[in-house]
Amino acid sequence: KEFAAGPENQWCVVAASGVLGEPLERIATDTHHLAGRNGKLLLDFSRCLRVCRSGHDWIAAHANEARKRGWLI
């Protein structure tokens, strides 16, 4: 909850980049784990992004592009 509440984590970075269409300010609703979420990675928020649901889906559907943008490790 602390990670999600931080002012820098209120907006979806994927939507803001413009890949979902025009750059948008969308409220972040999901926590995306850049390097997976098994074991200790689940609570390693240094490797997380706050994204909207559409942004999270975009990352899953465009893994290669997401890696180039630093949204997947």
C-alpha cells in the first residue's frame, strides 16, 4: 500500500508514454513486477511500476517492446 500511495506512483507510465494511443494521464491501478514476482521479488518494489489495467495488458502483449522501454527485465 505504501508503494502504491507514493505520489510518483499515482499515474500509469505506459499510458503516459503514448503506446496506448495518445499520451494519457490514467490512474495506476496495478503493480507490475518488472522481473517477475516469485519469492523475494514479490515485495521488491524497486523492480515495480504502477500501471493501469490497459498498460499492464499492453506489457504482456508486447514483451519485446516492453523490454526495450525498461518495463520488463
